[in-house]
Amino acid sequence: MRPLEGLTVLDFSQAYSGPYCAMNLADYGARIIKVERVEGGDQSRFWNPYADNGKSGYFAIYNRNKEGIALDLSEQEGKDIIKKLFAEVDVVLENFKFGTMDKLGIGYDVAKEINPEIIFASLSGFGQTGPLCKNTAYDNVIECMSGFMEMTGFPENPPLRSGASVGDSYTGLMTALAIALAYYDKKHTGKGRRIDVAMLDTMFAAIEDAVLAYSLTGEPITRSGNAKPHEIVPYDTYHCAGDEVIAVGITEESMWPDFCKAIDMPELVDNPRFATNDLRCENYQELTEIMAEYVADKNIDDLLEAFSENKIPASGIFAPLEAMDHPQIRARDMIISIDDPNVGSFEGFGIPVKFSKTPGFVAKPSPELGEDSCRILETLGYSKEEIDRLVEEEIVGTPETTEKYFEEE
């Protein structure tokens, strides 16, 4: 058995943060029943990149290992199906705008009345409380408001958004952790609970030492490019010959002599301006100029070899496609092939946490819209005649009845 086998999640989430949360649970064995609208499904089904058939690869990668049911939740019979599912699942996951589930009549109060042990997880931009709880937010807004964007980039240039939507992925992981913790507690106590995870909260908690430094010193910290001059020096990127860039850094005092040896400057070890990390932070600019001059005409491969010989962490800058083909990435099975009914065969990222036993794996690709609708209804006790009627009335969708929404696009 995989670690989360036995856990069943009814997943209403769409776009990135919620599906990323559910994907991580599914990769380790949780059963995910993804609920989508009959009319087109999850919004990310229409997000780039597209396969040749016009279907979304974005949807395919973040919804692997999930079952899919398509419902019209504006109809009472659609809501009735959800209520029956509440009785069968351990967890509900949703990332709708504040109050949406309650307006639909399938919120937490309804769910816990049906299933007192249910865990009901809401992932949103601002959480379920506070003056902004009713506002909608996406990653770029949250990176701005949390201080994350102000901390990113070079001081002489405007703040930068992260290259990937870390607000979404980090919040998704925090929600997955919360669900796993709540499920663990439920197994011991038999009690469910409400989970409230906000993107703003998680990103504010991720700005590392900015708040701490101000609290202790009264000095604000702002963006400092690729360096950390207020904390660790050397820890930066430097331009080498041939427009190459090398990243190198040390994190403890014992590494400083080896760093000096790697750059052929043993005389710096006891230099009164650089002998300790505090001194190096104080004289950051001077040390940076020395490093910049030293590496400017050096071949990056020679530098990497010297740092490696002296056990100093260093790397060149890799584009994503270069990282994808790196032997370390391949050796760790971080690139996997998936044969998906929506987009065909493609390569995507693998599973980062490795267990010695019962590892995670991709057991199935992403679902077609409504792929498992009929089977799920059968498990709830619906007869074939009832299912046929629900499909005919478009309260329930199947791949055959929902395909028209993609053709219309």
C-alpha cells in the first residue's frame, strides 16, 4: 500500500493551487474524485500549452491520478449526488471564492451534518476570515501583497514576480500537509474538522527573515538580487567568460578556507575585512568586486571543478530544458512519461519525495471530463435507468456528452 491509500478526497478545486494539492495526495495513494462542471469542466482545461488536438497539457499534468465526475450543481439532483458522496469520503477540498459552497447548499455545515468525521479544506487567496476574505486573488496579487515580490529582483530594478507560481504551489503543498495531519488525527480521534488555508498567509510565512530582521534590528530588508549580503557572504552569482553565470555560496564558517583555496586566494582566509561572516557581510561590496574580477575571464567548467574539489556548492545556470536532461534529474526519476487520453503521450515532472517502500507513482492519467461519472453513480446506488436520465438531462456529464463544449471552443 502507498502511504495515503484509504484516504478519499472529494475535490472541487480548479486552476492550479487546489489541483496541485490534490495531485500530491493522489501521487501517494489517496483516491481523488474530481468534481467538474458539465459545461467545460475545470478552467485549466483551456490553458496552454495545448497538444495537437487542442486539449490542455497543463490540465493533464496537474490532474494525474484522479477520477472525474461532471455535474450540474445548479440542479438539486446534482447537489443530491454531492451529499451522497459526502457520506462516503474523508475529505472535501475546494478553492472557490468565499461562500460559494455555502451558496450552493453544500458547504461545511451541510457536509458535517451528513458526515460528522468529514475534513473540509478550503484553499483561498485570503482565507475564510478578515476584511479581504471575499476578494479573489491569483498568484501575482498574493506575491505583491505578501512582500514576496518586493523581496525579489535587484535593488536598482522594479520588483519581480517569481518565475513560477510559487504562491499557488506552496499553498497547495501546505494544504496537502494540513489534510494529511487532519486525517492522521481523525484516525486516532474519529473527529473531522474545518481547514482554512490562505495563499496570503502561506506566502507571508515564506518571506524568510524580513520580518524577523526588522523585529530584532529595526532595519528593513529589501531585494538584493541573487545575494544575501545581510545574512551570508559569499552567496551570489558571478559572470564568467563566455557570458556564463556561476552560482556559489557557503553557509558555515568552516567552509571559508576551502572557498579561498578554490579561488586561489588563501591570503583572504585571515584578512581582517573577510575573516568572519559578519565581516564579510560588512564588506560585501568589496568582496563582490574581488570575486567579479577573479571569475570574469575564467571558464565556468574550470571554476565548477575547483569548487567541487573543495566541496563548495556551485552550479551554472540551467534553463528548464537543460535541467530536464541533467543526469541527476533523470537518475531521480523526475522526468516521467505519461500516456494521457486528453493529450496523448507526454513527459512531465515526477514525484519528488522518495520512500524506501510503497513509493508514489502515476497510476492513471488525468480524467476526461466526466470519465468516471457513471461508475461513481453506480457505487452510490443509482440504477442504470436513473443514470441514463441524469445524463440525458445533462445533470451528469460523460465524455460523450461533454465533448461538445471543447468543440465549441
